Amino acid sequence: MSVRGRHRVLLGAAPGVGKTYAMLEEGRRLTEEGTDVVGGVIETHQRAATSAMAQGLEILPSRSVIHRGVTLQEMDLEAVLARAPQLVLVDELAHTNVPGSAHEKRWQDVQEILAAGIDVISTLNVQHIESLNDVIESITGVQQKETVPDSFLRLADQVEVIDLAPDALRQRLAAGCVYPADRINAALSNYFRLGNLTALREIALLWLADEVDSTLKKYRAENGIDGHWETRERVVVALPGGPEGETLLRRGARIAARSSGGELMALHVISHDGLRAADPLDLAAQTALVEKLGGSYHQVVGEDVPLALVEFARAVNATQLVLGVSRRGRLNSVLTGRGIGSTVIRDSGDIDVHIVTHSAAHSGLRLPRSAGALSAKRQLYGFVLAVVAWPLLSWALISTRTAQSVTSDVLLYQLLVIAVALVGGLWPALFAAAISGLTIDLFFIEPFFTITVDDPHHVLALVLYVATALMVSVVVDRAARQTRAARRLGAESQLLATVAGSVLRGQEAVEALIERTRESFGLEAVRLCTPEGKTLQTAGELPSRRNPSRIPVGQRAILELYGQDLAASERRLLGVLAAQLDAALEHGDLLGTANELAPLTATDKVRSALLSALSHDLRRPLAAATVSVGGLRTAGEQLSDADRAELLATADESLTALGQLIDDLLDTSRLQAGVLAAVAVPTHPGDVILPALDELQLGPGQVDLDIDDTCDQAQADPVLLQRVLVNLLSNATRHTPEGTRIRISASSFADSVQIRVADHGNGIPAQRQDEVFVPFQRQGDTDNTAGLGLGLALSRGFVEGMGGTLTPEDTPGGGLTMVVDLPAAGATPRISTRSAAG
């Protein structure tokens, strides 16, 4: 049986980072060292540098497969296995094979090659990893149908990230080193945006870091290594659930920050019995603080807190443990024994432990609590049982007393005490033990009818008798306390889950919280009102008698409770609900403000652009017409026919342009006032681009037109969009040198439709590109024909009003590209309300 081959994967954040080039380079190096290397499948994508690197390598011929009338090339798996080299180079690991091939996926071909004992170097982009597929789709908007299982990748002997800075990759793309020229613009604006590339690069590096961490844990487990390895500082902060947690977190963050790449983790241990109740408000605040500090929050259940802390620290390979000084008083510590801190220090081994003092440390000299947890009714039943059963049992035993029955008599009295303890707890049990012990001494231990005891063993028996009663009652008391705490925690969890479920099912958060509060605490009614008394929400019918309990909800509201008074433990949960109510009200206020501002902001954008542009454009044709008419009036007789005709033509042209501007202003004013409806409808880019070209009389010799056959319809106002395109094309025409052509293209990506107008002029520096949208900044604005439209300022306002964006970009090879990005028809609107200003 052959030994499985070794697999090395070259992982890239995006196409074009150099994975194939690096694979070929490594193949050539190994060939020169004497290794038998062949290329199983190499995808050069017609890149010159990649093709040159492949020269000189033995590359096996591809297998031709006809599928649906098209001839496709696939890796010849049988040829690879028959050739049996030492190493095979396999590109694009996630590729889907043509139907009818030996395997559905190329990674399965690689699996068979490895099983044959042949080493493989393969390439893969991070977006094709199965577990990351949905994450990357949410970032890029592109769903990848070809994926490789994580389980297969984790079997690789080596995974290496081929890294390239996002800026460098975009420069490589713009230079034509990745895609053909006709795909560069769309790629730069869509998948290869700087933000996308940065996120993909981080995901690739994090995936590899996680894989390295998993490999380290696996190695330690296989070799039985329990001690921690300080590959990097991992600081675990134990949160006790009180206010001191903030102090501990900040100290832990400082410790983690001392080493580059240190990791902060916060841990709260919940006991099985729920008796160590944490303050939920403190824990919620500390969870948020952990996230701000760049750490992570964890919660585990464990009866033995020190053991749970140490086990968690070892599981995550922690190097530091941060604990707070005990809040128990010194007398409490003496009586109850060793504390958590000292136990953790004893069991931590080689993990450093930091004991941090805080304001709540040694907060008192109180004795341990001894109050019972049983209800007053159960204690009363215990006393009744003791009072009723004791005389009956005594009468029965005295009637049958013999010299040999004393042992069984004592055991029967002890059974009575245990029964009383089970029913009533500590105090009824002590009462039963006292009266039964006195009865035994008087009636069953010689000398009878006295409290004198001759035999010391009888004294010891009485002491043990009382001690047994005490221990049983303590166990019963603790069990009752655990049961009550468990029920309470279960009810609280169910309440919070019910509230969350109500919100998820679509119920308003405030309404759900108010209604669940009334139901859970058995109240007659609950009212949420402003500090001035204005009702925001009610649940139940408000009683005529009004004397409610009032709970503040932040600074914006008050919660009024009508009904029975709540216990302290119930008020703790009520504090959590009040905090959630405050957050829900704040969210509602912010959402309402955003909805109010969206149409106003959109209206203001176009109004500002309109007024600024028209204040400029109105002045110029008016001045030209005034000068022309004035010249005709003052020097008309001295002018030649040609001069007179030129002045008349200038006046006519200026007045026509002025009339058009006034019409535009009136139309836009009607739109803003809602008198003239502006309807955003599904509009195909071609239905707007072609009329704009006809209006400007631009033909094939001046324009390259590229409208993607699969381009979606945009949600736009056709009239406004045509005005925008006419203005953009006019500007591009002015700045495009003779002999070159304007390029206008349309394509769709995810939920967007993009129209790009590219010229090959001098371009604009990146730091000054936004200035083109400021009025009075147009270049060449000196004659009477240089674009009397609404201007780029108004164009951007119209586009943003339709829910889109208008942004400038550098044209590859020089020049400026204006990108109109609009929502696709059927996509979620980017603003909730649109006006003409929009």
C-alpha cells in the first residue's frame, strides 16, 4: 500500500494575487533540484508573466470533453496517475468538472492523486472555502457556487497564504495584469473594491491563524502535553458578576497589551445551583466593555469555581489569569475556609495568576448567612408535626418500654426528628430534637424522671442525636434553597426568552416587554409613560385606584406597576427589563429620527445643488444675451451683416439656453412641491443611454458603447437619469482629446446597476476629485456652449435622490470615469422616502 502524498495549498485572498505564478515558480525550483514535476492543469488566463513562468515545465495535455456542443478542457486524471510523477501542480482546486468526469470536483481528483502517493501543490481563493462562503457573500455580494470542504483543507500538510496588499492588487488589475481591458473598470468598482479586498485579506489570514492554532492544540493533545505554551499572551479575566469586574477587565487588557498580539478573554462561571447570582446589569455592561477592549466573553457552568477557571484557562492555552480579591469578610473567610484565589493559585501550575484588589474587597465582617430558605408555612407544618407526633410516639414507647428497647426507642425518636427536618427545616428539627432528647433522658435512661445521666456514653449519644438532626435540617434547607433558586432562574430565563421570541415574531419590542412584564409578575396593569406623565404604552386595564410602584427607565421614561408589591429578587429582574426597555426606546427614537431625516436630507441635497448650479448657469447666458442685444442697439448701423448675424445668433442661443434652464428650474420646483410627480420605475440603462447619445448627436466614431446583455433594470426616474447622462457625456466630450473615444458601459452587480462614462483626458488627482461637484469648478467654462445643463452638482443631487451615488474614478490609462450607481429594480430602497430633491 502506497504512502499518501503530501499536499501543499497556496491560498489567496482574491484572483490576481499571484498564486499560480508562485506555484509555477516553486515547480521550476524543484525541477532544477531534480524533482520529477509535471503540471496537471495550469490556468494562466493569458497573463504574460504567468505564461512565461510555465515555459520549460512539463505540462500534461488536457482532456477534451464535449458538453452541450461546446468543447471543454479538463485535467486528465488517468494521464496523471499513469505518468506517476513525484509532484503534480494543480490549479484552481475548487473547479467543477464537466459532467461525466471521474469526479464532480477537482479537489476530489486531487484526493485520488494523493491516495496514489503523489505529492500535489494546488491553488485556492479564500472565497471558495465552504465555511466562509456565506460570510464572503455578505461582503462582496457574490455567491460562490464552487467550494472546497474545510475538512479536506485541514488534511493538507501545508497551507500557505500568498499575500498581496489591496492597493498593489488594484494597481496590478488597472495595469491589465489580471483581466482584459474590457473587464477592468467593472472589476475595480465591484469585487475588487478596496474595502472588499481588505476584508478578504483579513479573512484569509484569520483562517490560516485559526488553522495553525488548531494544529497546535491537536499536537498537544496527541502528545499528552497539558502545560501551556506561550505562543502568545492569552489573558483570562474571571468575572465574579459584581461591579469589580470592570476593574479586573481593564487590568487584564493592560496585561494583554504589553505583548504584541495578546488576547483578552473574560470568563463568568455559573454554578449548577444558581446560588451565586450575578448582577445582570453589571454583566451586560462588562460584556460590552470586553468587546470595546477587543476581547471575547465566555460563560461556563461549574459547581467548583476554581476548578472551572483553571480548566478553561488550560483549554484555551492561557498564560495569565486575573482574579479579584475576595469580597467575603475576613471572619467569613476564616469560618468558610480557603477562598477561590488561593485555590486557583494552588492548582494553576505554570499559568501566572494576578490577584487584583478593588473597592468591594473585604466589604464586611459579616458572619455566614444561616437563615433558612424554607417558607414560613413549611416551618409551621414542621412545628405542628413535632407537637403532634412527639406525645403520640412517647405514649406508645413508654407503654412498651423494656430494658433492652432503649436503642430502638432512640432510633424511633431520631426518625421523628428527621421527618420534622424534611418537612420544616432547621428550627422545627432543633425543637423536635430538644424535646425528644429531654423525653429520652426522663423516661428511657436511668435514673428515670430526672435529667441526670450516669453513663457518659448516654451523654455522647444525646450530642450525636442532636448533631444528626442539625445536619439533616441543613441539607434540607440547602436543597430547598437550590430548588427555589433553580425555579427562579428558570422563570427569569423563560421570561427573557419569551420577550425575545415576541420581538423576533414581529411584535414591537416595547409592547412585548410591557406585556410580558405584566404577565410574568402577575400585575393588574403596567404603564410606560414619560416623566411628564404622557402614556407611551400600557398593558392591562388601569385600576381606578392609582398608587403604583414607579421604576425609572433611563432618562426618558417611567414604568408604573399596578398590583402587588414585588420582592427584592423580582426587582432585580425588573431592572434588566427596564434596561431593555430603555434600549428599545432609544432604538425607536433613533429610527424615527432617521426616517424623518432621510427625505429631508435627500431634498436638501438637490435643492442645494439646484440653487448653486442655477445661480451660476443663469448668470452666464443672461450676460451674453444682454451684451449681444446691447451691441446691436448701440452700434447696429456700424456693424457688418456678418457681425450683426453673429450677435443675433449669440443672443438667440443664450436666450434659448436661459429658457431651458428656467423650464428645468420650474419642473424641479414642481417636483419638490409634489405637484409634478417624479416616478422611479424599473428602467433599463439602454433605454436612457441611447436617447442621451441622440440628444448630443454622438455617433459610433465618438463613443464606445458596452451594455451587458445580462444587465438588470435600475429603479430610476428616466427623465432625471437622461439629464444626468447628457451632462456627464457633455463633460466627457469636452475633455476627451481628438482621436480617442468616450466609453459608456452598463452592468449589474448584486443589487446595483452601474452606468460608467469614461474619458481619456488629463484626469483629476484623487484628492481633488470631489471638487468637480462644487459649482464654478468646471474646466473650460469660458464660452457660451460649454454645457449649460444643471451641472455636476445637480447631477449628483438627482442621482442621490433616486437612491444612488455618483462618484469619480481614475480611468485605467489616464482620464476620469464617472460612475452612476443605482439600486436594481426590486432591491431594497436605499432611502425610505424620495422627493424631487432626492
